[in-house]
Amino acid sequence: MGALTRAFNWAATSIGKPESWTQSHLTSVNMMLTSRFPMLVFWGPDLITFYNDAFRPSLGNDGKHPGSLGQPGHISWAESWPVIGPMINNIMNGGEAVWFEDQKLPLYRDGKMGYAYWTYSFSPLLDDDGQVGGVLVTCNETTKSVESTARLAESENRFQNLVREATIGIVVLEGEAWHISIANEAFAKLIGRSTQDIMGKNLFELLPEARSEFEPIMQSVYRDGKSIQNNNAAYTVQDKNGQTIEGYVNVLYQPFREEDGTITGIIEIIQDVTDKVKAELQVVSMYENEKSLHREIAESEERFRNMAESTDVLIAVSNEKAESVYFNKAWERFTGRSQQDLLGFGWTDMIHPEDRERFVDYYMESFKKQEPFANEFRLKNNDGNYRWQRVLGPPRFRPDGSFAGYISSCFDITEQKQDELRKNDFIAMVSHELKTPLTSISGFLQLLEMDAKKNNYGFSTAMTAKARRQVGKMITMINGFLNVSRLEAGKLDIHKTRFDMADLLQEIQADADSLYPGRKLVFDPVEHTIVEADWHKIENVISNFLSNAVKYAPNGSIQIACVQKDNLVEVSVADAGIGIRKEDLGKIFDRYYRIEQGLSDNGVSGFGIGLYLCAEIIQRHNGKIWAESEPGEGAVFYFTLPRGTDLTPGPSPTKRGVSPE
Ligand code: ADP
């Protein structure tokens, strides 16, 4: 600029050639030209423009340089003169120096109009005569720094907005006191507060309960300057009302650096993953539960197996299709067969041929009913001998309630059976021995009665008749015992003939008056029905029903009916007696079962074998037997038999009196 200034044709300007310039003018221009600080000088009444090398870059490439040199200020700086002109003129007129910072002024440079920011001062330059001869402009273009500051502010603003709007929690914590300088709503919400509640506070003064969990990580990021991502971190904090908030977060901890790289805090970016983690935990806990359930099942199976393997009781497990799927060692030891041979239905080979069909039928029936079963059969052992087994089978159900089959255990009851057999033999023998004298007594009584009648001995006639009835009862009882022992010995034979049930009932009716004098028996309706059955055994059953009705219904009439129902005949005996409780109804057909209701006080005798025999007889006829009753309302005993296929009665129904008993 020194060279340009020297070469300039000053003579053409209002300040004239340099030779004519005052000393002050020259000194001012020199000082300005040699300064390394951007400066301009406006000199003389026209404010002729001088500027130095340091100022030169602010004029750009295609604009005021070099054209503005030597020009009057209002021409060289025409675009900004409206602002600076008055201030410069004021100084020329003796006004004070002025100073401005980052002032925006219009500027033509680089071939276009724009703006520039300046920090500048205008100060007076005195001439030799002590008057103000010009104005020194010391200036610094601050456009770049102002613009970058503006950009910074804008980016910070944008950052703040971004933070505020983000659905992810963001918090900037300054210093190791963790002073919250920036935080968004999402973060505030995570800790049960609003941004106003937390701005400017120290994090752990708000949340002392979270310090031990989170501060060590924050300190490490702050000190080492390395980001840390911490996923699925559990947190528990108290909200502003002291309510507990529990959840899970993914946290990214980043160092917060100043421009020079120093770390002054940390930024935490926090994602609430509570729902996700809870869902995952639920899945995990379901899985764990299932695992522990499996473990428990495995343990319980192990226990079961240990127990099953170490006992002498025969234990087997079957599935819902009645196939046996497990036999314990005791089964293998007892039968001498391998598990493989027994599986499925292999075990049925080992049952005594006489018991096999009966038991297998019963067993298969149980799978339909899914009820506990209990039965007895003979099972062939290792030595080829049959041993009596009592089998009990509770049904198995899966956790969902579905039927899974049975688990059965068999106990050897051979000794017990033998004892029973001996007892039965004894009873049979005693009964048999008693029967002959009793039959004789009955015959003698009959003769005595006839004789008494003939001689008109009224008292003797009555007494012998009574005695004969009592003996008759004894004979019935003894027959009962004999039948039981025959039954138990498997010797209760059924001799079927074809007859009309009405004929049988007629015969019973004929005897009834003498057997049950004074009782009203109503035989109605009695339908003609052909059956194929054992006349005497069925007669026994009906007589049993009748004698029970007489025994347990001291008053009222007794109704006997015989009706056809589809392909069945149904015989019933109804009384108006004491009735039977529900819980006893199913048991009265069991052997020796008697209802304890102080009946012995009423002199009602019996051994509880009558109905047991009836049930066995009906069962052997493929019929059904049952009773219906309410306590105090009387009882009705029923049995059904299949009707005969041939509808004409047989040639000679066996009548009573020809009974083998
Ligand atoms: P019992 O010889 O004891 O009569 P049963 O086998 O004939 O033996 O009957 C079994 C039990 O059933 C009886 O003890 C009695 O309690 C009950 N019972 C039988 N018939 C009747 C009935 N008609 N009314 C009330 N209870 C009856």
C-alpha cells in the first residue's frame, strides 16, 4: 500500500500533492501505513481515503481495492456512509472518538453487495494547527467470528431443540458434581419430574438413591474420556412425591468435550426399555418355571422309579389307550418275564385262564369310566404257580386334567384267599351238616302240625306252624351260606331254561300268604315275558327282595311288578319302609354288608349275604341289579334280565321244590 500511495496521483485530489501535505498529515499516513493493524485514514474536508496492507484483505478482490484509495469517503464507502458518515463528520467537527463492536455494515466486495461485521473505532487526527485534520479508523473485520458465533449459537439452539424434542432421554451433566445443564422432558419423565424441577440441580442431590448404581460409570467416562454403553440397566428412583419408579434403561454415556478437547461433563442418552425387558424377563421366567417344572417332574419320576424298583409290590403304569408302558422289577421277578414281554398287553398271558376274560373286561371297562379300579385275579409266577393278587388302580390325570391311564399295584393275597377258602369250607360244611337235621325237623314239624290239626289241638296247631316258619327261615339262611361258599368256590352253577316270568311270580304269590301272613302283597302289573334264566336262582333273588321288604318295612303294602322294557324284563319290589341312605345304596350288594342303624334292636336279623348273592346271580345272567331309595321313604329293588329270543315258554319250567338246594 506504501508503493500504491506513493504512486497515486494526489494532485488530482482535493488534498493535492504530498509535498503540500502538512507534517501531521504525513505522520498520520505513515503511521497508518506501517501499522500491522487494519487502519484507514480519512483526511481533509473531503475525507480522502487512505488504507494499509492490514486492511487490504477486507476489501476483497473485485471492489474497493485499489479504487477506493484517494477517493472521498462518501464515494469510497458509499454503501455504508449513511451509518458511518455522520459519525466521521461529527469527529471532524470536534466530536469524541467512538468505538463499536461487531457492527454490521453493508459492503461491496468481490463483485457483489453484502454485509460485513466490524469492530472499529473512529478517532480524530490533529493537524499541525491543532485542528482536526482527519479521522483515523482502526478496525477489525469480525464477520467470520460473528458468523461462526452465530452458527454456533444456531447449532446450539438446534441441539437444544433436538434434545428437548427427543423421545429418548438426554441429559448433559457438568463437572463431577453432575450439574444438570441440559435435560429434556423424556429424561425428566424417567425420574418422575419435569425439566423445570431438575434444571440447574445436581443429579444425585435429586436422586441420592441412584448414586451408587450410576456414579462409578459416569466417573469412569469423565476421567477416561471413553464412551460406555450400558444396556438393560435396572434403576429404582423416587419421584418427586416419593413414589418409587422402577424400570430398565439403555444408557449411552459420552464425555462432553469443549472445543479444546477438555472434558467438562458427560452426556447421557437414555432409552426406556422397561416394557421390552419386562417382556423378556417374563419369557425368561416362564422358561425358568418350565425348566424347574421339568426338573421337578424328572425328580418325581426318579423318586417314583426308585420307589417302584425297590418294592415287592407289583407296580405297573398304563397309558390312556390301556397299553401298559411300565412294569417294575417286582413284576419281572414275579413273572420271570422281561419288561419287553409284559409291555402292551403281554401281561394278560400271565393271568389264570379262568380269571382272564373277567378281569380284562373289567380292566377295559375302567378305562371308559376313568374311575379307580379294584379287583382280584390269579397271576402265574416264575415257578408256574398261580398266586392270588389284589390289584388297585387309581387313575392318572395330567396337569391339564386329561386322563393319562392308570398306575396299578398288585398285592399277593394268596394266604388270605386260602384262609377264606378254609373259612368257606368250614361254613359250607357246617351249613351242610345243619341242613339235614333241619330238613328232618321241618318234616317232623309238618307231620306234628297235620296231626294237631286232625285232633283239633288249636294251640298245638298254631305253635307247630310257627315253629315250622322259624325252621323255614333257618333253612333259607343256611342255603344262603351254602350258596356263598359255592359262589366263592366258583361252584355256583346256572341252569338256564326258558320260562315266563309271570309264571314264576305267580308261584311266589301263591306261597307268599303262608310265608308272610298278614302282609299285603300287590303283584301288579305282571306282564308275560319269556326269559332264558335259572328259575330257582331268579326265584331266590325275588324272594330275597321280598323278605327284605317285609323285614325293613314293618308296615304298608309291598308292590311287586314285572314289565317289559325294550329287550329287557324289569322286575321290581317296592316297600314303604325305612329306606336306605345314598352312601349305603352302592354297598348293600357287597358281601356281608349290613347297614348299621340299630336294626338289631328291632330284632331284624341277617348276615348281609342276601343281596350279595342276588347281585352275583343277576350278573351271571348278564342282567343289572340296583336299588332306589330315600331314607324314610321306602325302597325299590330292581333287576333286569335280557328277554329270551324265542318267545314261547320251554316245555317244563322247573318248579320250586325241585331245587337242588
Ligand atoms: P341282610 O341279611 O342283612 O338283610 P342283605 O344283603 O339282604 O342282608 O341286605 C343288606 C342290607 O341292605 C341290609 O342289612 C339292610 O340294611 C339293607 N336293605 C336290604 N333291603 C332293604 C329294604 N327293603 N329296605 C331298607 N334296607 C334294606
